[in-house]
Amino acid sequence: MPSIGQWLGLEKLQRLIQIVRQNGGIFGSVYKLYRMDDLKMGTLVGTDKFGNKYYENNEYFHGRNRWVYYSDDSHLDYDASQIPAEWHQWLHYTTDIPPSVQPPVRHKWMIDHTPNYSGTALQYVPYSTTRDKIQKWRPGLRQIEDKK
């Protein structure tokens, strides 16, 4: 027979209070809900060089028990390309050992991870070597040509 606490659902209220506490109180929880649309409770596994924090809680379903909270530097412009390869392996269950416990092997030919800046002001725009097919109108240029 269930107890009165279980019958009233008090354990769910207690779990909600724990989640709100872990996410930084009421204001921190509202902020995380605004940014990520999800509130979870878990143990911090590690942090990468960009400031992203990785969590795990095996009480959740497989596939939802590992997650990342992106750094506050990205504001609402967070993207999956901001996750380095070693943490990507851990998030997608390629390995069960996080890089904070066992760092990956670094070869001299490997370069550091850089996020993909496509669609932002920091994107790479190549220099064009071809001439424009249409001449741009420049005000005052005809007046100079008429005087000659």
C-alpha cells in the first residue's frame, strides 16, 4: 500500500526542488529553461577548453543520460560544432570513458578544434579574383569625366 507521501506525489515535488537547486535556484533554472528548453539533474563529468560543461545521470533513458550545457559566451548562438571531438565521442557513446578521466592521444599532425562560424559575422569569406560583370555606380564620377 502506498504511503501518503507517494499518494500525494511529494517525491516528485522533492525531485523538482533538487533540480531547481542544482540549476542555480529559481532564476538560474528559468535562465537554463530559456536557453536550453530543458532542466536536468546530473553529475558534472568535465569541462572542455571552451567552457562547455558535460553531465551524466544514468537514471534517465539511454540516449538522454549524457548532455552538455554550452558556455555562457555563446549566449543563444550555441551549436553542435562547438563540441570538441573527444567530448563528441563521449556524448554519442563511442566511448564510455570521458576525456576528463582519460585524455585522448594527441599526435603532432592533429590541429586544435575550432567551431564552425558559418552564418555568423566571423565566417570565412574568400577574396574574389574575378572582375565584376556589372560596374557599380559611383556618384560624382561622370562629372569628372565630363570636365575632361
